[in-house]
Amino acid sequence: MKKQIVLAFDIERSGGTAEYETIGIGASVVSSEFEELDSIFLPNYYPGITKFEPKCWNEFWCKFPEKLEILKYDGPLSSQEREKEVITKFQEFRKKWEIYAKENGFSYYIVSDNNVYDGGFIND
């Protein structure tokens, strides 16, 4: 059987449309032997600055402040600069493993809990 690599990712957003922000991306690469080969975590939440869609805030984020704390970014970039960096770094990570799989003859899969939603925002 051909060896496989799976890149599983999740994107967190402050709302469901393009006017809201990506506040975090996480990904893990796992082999067909269930060994984690690599991972990446890219936070982008700015307390007091990030704009939340009211429904998104009321139904989820306000109930989990500890999750927002994990997603907090306190570096020097503006939220727009950081969002671009987060997406770029994720795409570089994805590409690195795509190349690795191809060069080593592995099957390569990308999975998410919501491919259309998550993929749509990182492919802007």
C-alpha cells in the first residue's frame, strides 16, 4: 500500500463573511502510521480591535474567552498585515508537505472539518 500524508487544518474566524477576520489557523501533518510529522499554529486575534460578527460572538466566542486568549497575537504587525502573513505561512507550510509527498511517492491529502468554508478564506 502506498504511504500517505494527511495535512489536517482548521481556521478560526471572527465572522462568516469576508468583512471579518481570520483569527487563527492551525494544521498538523500526520503519516499513514499516525505519526505527527509537523504542525503549525498561527494566531491572529487582537483583543479590543478584532471585529466580531454579533451572531458569531454571541453563540460561540463570548462563551470561550480562554480560546480567544490562545489565539491572541501581540507582535508588531497590524491585523491586516498579520492576517496576510498567517495565510501566506499556512500556504508555505502546505506547499512544503505537498512537495515532500510528491518527491517521496506518498499520497497527499488535505482535510478540514469544513473544506468549503475554511478553504475559501485561505485562498483569497
